[in-house]
Amino acid sequence: MTVISAPAGSGKTVLVQSWIDEASINERVAWIAVGHDEHDPQRFWLSVLDALRGTIPGSALVRALTAAPDLDGWGIVERLLTDLASLADRIWLVIDDVHELGSAEARRQLELLLMRAPSALRFVLLTRQNVRLGLHRLRLEGELTEIRTADLRFALEETRKLLDGAGVSLPEPALTLLRDRTEGWVAGLRLAALSLAGHEAPERFVAEFSGSERTVAEYLLAEVLERQTGHVRELLLRTSILEKVNGELADLLTGGSGGERILQDLEQANAFVVSLDATRSWFRYHQLFTDLLRLELRRTAPGELTALHRTAAGWLAAHGHPVGAIRHSQAAQDWNLAARLLADHWPVLWLDGQAATTRDLLTGFPDDVVATDSELAALFAAEELAHGSVEAAQRHLGLAERNSTAVSAERREHARLLLGIVRLMLARRRADLPAAAEQARNLQEMAAAQNTMRPRLGEELRALALISLDSTEYWMAEFAQARRHLELSRALAQRIRRPYLEFSSLAYQAANEFFLSFEQAADHGMQAVDLAQRHGWTEEPAAGVAYMTLGAVRGWQGRLDESEAWVQRAERTLVANAQPLAGIGICLVRAMLEMARGRHVEALAAFQAAEPLSELLAGPNPMGMAMHAFRLQVLVRSGETKRAAQALADLDQHHRDRGEMRIALAMLRLTQADLRAATAALAPVLDGSASVPWPDWLEQAFLLEAIARDRLGDFGAAERALERALDLAESGGVLIWFLLQPTQDLLSRHSAHRTRHASLITEIQSLLAGRSPALARTAPQPPLEPLSDSEIRVLRYLPTNLSVPEIANELSLSPNTVKTHTRNLYRKLGINRRAEAVARARALGLLAPLAHRR
């Protein structure tokens, strides 16, 4: 038996009619529709018999009962069961609008027929709400197929086909928006299609489409709202101001009781009410239904809106829902309450990775309110910093400081805390290590004070101070100190169960480990990416740092294509003006990639893009000289030796003697065929008297020494230098220098001699030849695009033996939705089969145990 239960306009009748058109060629179908509020059992059964009469040839009983009924409903069912016992050919009995069957006796009689009918008689029940017909027994026996609202929602491709049939064509973004606004509701899509046909501005119509659109409003009024009792209508209207509602809040807004039961009944009746939890205590309304209800509330009770919002704000604030409380306070124009709530909860929201939420809440305050409120001004300063506007941030910070004297005594300590966080953010943004250290110490002192009042917040602020300090230390090349602080902050984040803090720690830990261990850097980077994907933080700045680090690791390992994919993600994610040091880091990796590909113009452009970012920093950029040395190497490679020579001559003696500058000078002398001068430039680097920015640069110095000695005919010295470069490459994993220098012939001759690095030479030669390396030294290429949370949930069921319908049932989705997610993740992973998806997901660490899934 099949039961299709869904709200009005869900397309269930069309679905069955379509099935009949396709499948009823060899099978007979009898169709009846229950009359509105049908209470007469005998009349209902006469309709059933009349429908069956044309499908059971030779059934004298059915014809007789229809012509001259002399039995009640129970008698008709008993006689009908007897008459159908010998039925051989399959018959489908479709009963539409079963919810209209108002007679309890008729429902019991129908249940008897359902349970005792022969297997040749199949039933399809169409209903707008769940009906009690003892279906649980059929469900347990596997004899019941249920199709519900989620299964009937149109997916994107089905939406496109519906609009195509109406002669409407929309670009992908507008199509997706329409589908999302209607939540796949067929009637809503059909009404939109009718309005869109011939519309002069279809995209604008979609952007403005809502439940208050005339045709949709008329439909929902007639089919849903006007069918409810007055008490239920009042509850729906008054609670429509909420994003989600429970029984207690509904009772508070209506002044009545029984709100939870009403909401549960509405959800059971498919009245565009959706439960949000397993206990069916929290609910939301369909988006279009919400639009209609809010329109009706404004029309019928405009004077009650402010009081409703204020009441909702108070309840939500008292029950731990600060975001909702702030929104309703703003709607009630209670700016003082809204400001206090946001100031109180902003640190925790920020530490939870809800920057987009706080940004949205801040935009809800008028300028004149912000201008007189110290705490709000401090929050706006933090927001401006996050978007790279230092001037605007400093302007708001100054406003906050000037207004701090007007802060009440009970809020003064909290206002000081907010100012401290913003000052730390500013110092971090400008890579001002002394200022960052001072502000971090101040914040930790305030965190200790907070522990006496709000222990959890105190520990969170301490973790924030550690992350801010260690990330600044990292950019200032204080790697060992940064590692210690990062390990402390990560351990603290895990202990207090703050995944966003742990994610941030992992991202900066990966960046710090880049200079200490590629393996650790890649491991921490992938852990950060995994957390970002699980929690929806893939566009956060810390995620951009993780992408940049993974791109740098793969690039320095010579894996240019893998590096390119990560660097592109970093470039899309990080706002360079907001994080100038991270922006400079991306420019460096980008330039390195372009150098390895011989694209000198593009490499120089990357260096030029970094120059204005350096001007945003408080002091000298610790990566500045390394960037300058790389830039000189590009000039030499592109044949602009005069410019390179002049740039070197312009440096003072101290900077000319730095190891990276001596390496650049050696490259210049090699290009000029002054081999003795090249070895002379390298000598202080090789003996350690001229330090290099990172140990891996020493590998390049030995490689250049090998090239110079080989050209001088000192083959023994060339062999020793090359072997030393290979030693360093083997231990550090850096292969990029071999792609940047002319080493193919040198390596070929060296491999014929005694060497400890035969396999490494083979790998380097593969890289030089453009082939995949023989050794699997790195992780697989990341997805072409980040996987959504829904796609990851589906992905984690693919290793099981569950079918698509079974996965859909596990996730409470329709099979079509599961298929759509599967197609999307196949595309993003660059594979075509389920087994390949599982293998790629395992390699990327995406298959977390299902027992721990959210």
C-alpha cells in the first residue's frame, strides 16, 4: 500500500495521475475522491463500489450492491472482501482526500478493508494530513510505502523543467533563489511560473517573490489559514514574527494555553508547519506561509507588533537565545536593550565563528544610536577591522574611547573588555608584536577577572589572547614562541569545547609549522579544513590561512597543480586589506608558482600586489627581504639583469650581506657567466656566516654552488654540493629549488654516481618532466569546490551498503535530494563512481565516523 501525505498544492494528485498514465496500461485503476467532510459511511462505500464496478468484470455482487444497497458500511466491507477473495488480476484503488473522511466509523471500516484485502487489490491513499488507519502494522511488515512532503518537494532540476514547460527561462542564481524561497512547494512554483510568464523583469520578480504575492496569498488564505479555527489563526498570526516557535512562547504571545499541542496538530496536518527537533517541541513555518501571516498581522493588528516583539525579546533573552532576542529588540526599537544584549554576547558569538551574524545585527542599529554608545562603537570598530578598513576602525575606536566615560558603573568593566579586544585585533592586524603582546597580557588579566563572574567567558578570552599573540608571533618569525602559545590555546579550546577557537588555533599552527615541519603543517592544515567544512567556516579568515599554508607546502614540495588549487581558495577567501600579512604570504606563494612555470610577468605582478600591503603594517615586514630576494631572482630570470644589479646596489651593506641577497647575487653572476663571483657570493652562506631567512634556503645555495662548480669544471666539488642539496631536500621535503634552477643534466649525471638519493632524484626528474612523482609524498588534491555540509553528510553514508532510499530515510531527505547531493559531490571530487568517491574521501579525511555525526 502507498500513502502520500503532503500539504495542499504539493503535487501528490498529479504524481499519481502521472503514474496511472504510465503504468495503468496493463493494470486497472479505480479512483475516488472523498467528499468535503464526508460523514456518511454508506455514501462513502457506495462511491468505492461504483469505482470498482468498472474494474472487476463479471462481479455480480459489486453490481448488485451498487444498484440496491441494503447493508450498512460493515456489511458492505464484509461482502466486498468475500467477493474479492478470488481476485486474480491486480487492481489499484486510489482514494483521494482521505483526510476529508469525517466518519470515525468509515475510517474503521476502511482499516478493515486495508488489513484483509487480497494481495491483488493495492491501495493508494492521498491525504493532506496523517490519518489513523492502523498503518503502523503495515509499516512494521514492510507493506507500506510512504511519500511525504519532503519527497514531493521539487529539486532544482525539476523546478527548471516546470518553468520550461511554462515558457519561463531563468539564470541559475534566480532559479536557485526561487526554489529556495518556495522550498520546492509545487503550487508555489506553479503560481510563480504563471506570474513569470511574459514578465518584463523576471529576475526582479524572483528577488521580490514572497508569500504576500497576490496569487500565493489568495491560495494560502483559502487552503490553509481560513480552514483553521479562530484560536489557531490568532496563534499563527501572533507567532509569525518569530523565526522559530515553541509552545511556551506561543502561549506567552497569545495569552492562551495549549500552544504546543496546536503546533503539533498543525504539523501533523501538513499545514505548512515544520518541526525542528526530534521531540517536536520547536517549529517553524514555511517561508511563504510566514510572509502571508506577517502581512495579515500587519493588516489586522498593526498596533500590537511592538508589544509582541518586546515580549518575544524578553523570553528569548531569558532562555538563552540572544540572537533572536536582539533581533526582536531592534524590531521593537528598544535600542538600549538590543545594544546591551549584543555587547554582552558579542565575544561569545565572535568566538563561535558567527561573524556574519554579528555583522547583520550591527547593521540593525541607527547611526545616532551608535554615535552615543561606547560599546556599540567598539563593536563597529571590530567589524571595520574584519573588512580591512583600518581608518574606519580607528575612527569608531576613538568614538568608543571618548564615550567610555558615559558608561554606567555596572557596565564599565565589560566596556573596557570590548575595547581591549578591539585594541588587540588592531595590533594583530598591523603585525605590531609589542602592542599585541601588551594587549594580550591585558586581555588575559581581564579574562582572569571575568572568571569570578563568568568562568566560561574568562577561559574563552584567554584562548583568544593566546591565539592573537601566537599568530602575531608567527608573522614576526618568532616560530618557537608561537608554537608554544598555539599548543596552549588549542589545548584550552579543546578543554572548554570551543571548536571555532580550536579551528583558528589549528590554522595558525599549520602556518607556523610550515617553517618547522611540512608533514605537521599539512596535517594541521587539513584538520583545520575539516573543521571548517563540518561547521560552515570555509569562508572564515582562519580557513584562508589554512588554504594558504597547504598551498605553500605543496608548492615548496614542487607539486604545482595541488598548490594552485589551494592558493586559489586562499585568494577567494582572504581579504588582503583585513589581513595584510596573510595577503603578502599569498602573494609570495603565487609568485613562486609563476616563477616555477616560467611566467615572469605574472610573478612580478604578484610581488607588486604585495607592496601596498606592506605599507599597512606597523613596522618592517619580516618577509620583506625574502620577497625582495625572490623578486630579484625573477628579474634575473627574465633577462633584466641591469635592473637586478641596480636593485642590489641600492641596498645598504647590511642588507646586501644577508643570505637571501647573496643567493640572488649569485644567480645574477651565474647569468653573467662570472662563475668565480657567484661562488664568492655563496661562500658566506654555505659556511653559515651569512644567515638565511629559513633553513630551506640553504638548499638553494648548495644547488647554485653545484651549478657554478660544474661549469668551472670542478666536478668533484659540484658532486659534493649537489649531494648536500639533496640531503637537505630529503630531510625538509623542499623540491621547488630544483624546478627554479637548471638542474636536469646535473641530476642525470649525478644519478650515475654513488648517491644516497636515487629515488629522490627520480622524483625530481618526474617533476621536471611534468609527470606525477613516483613517490606519494603528499595528500591528494583537494575538492574542486568546498563540499557543503549536506553533501558531506551524504558522503559519509557512501561507504555503507545502504541504498539511496535508505540513505534518504536515515537523513530525513527525499531520494531525489540525496541523488542531487551525490551528483554534486562527484563533480567536486572529480570522480564518477561511488567507490572512487569513498577512496577520495578517505584520503582527504572526510569520512568521520557516523556515530559522531551531528
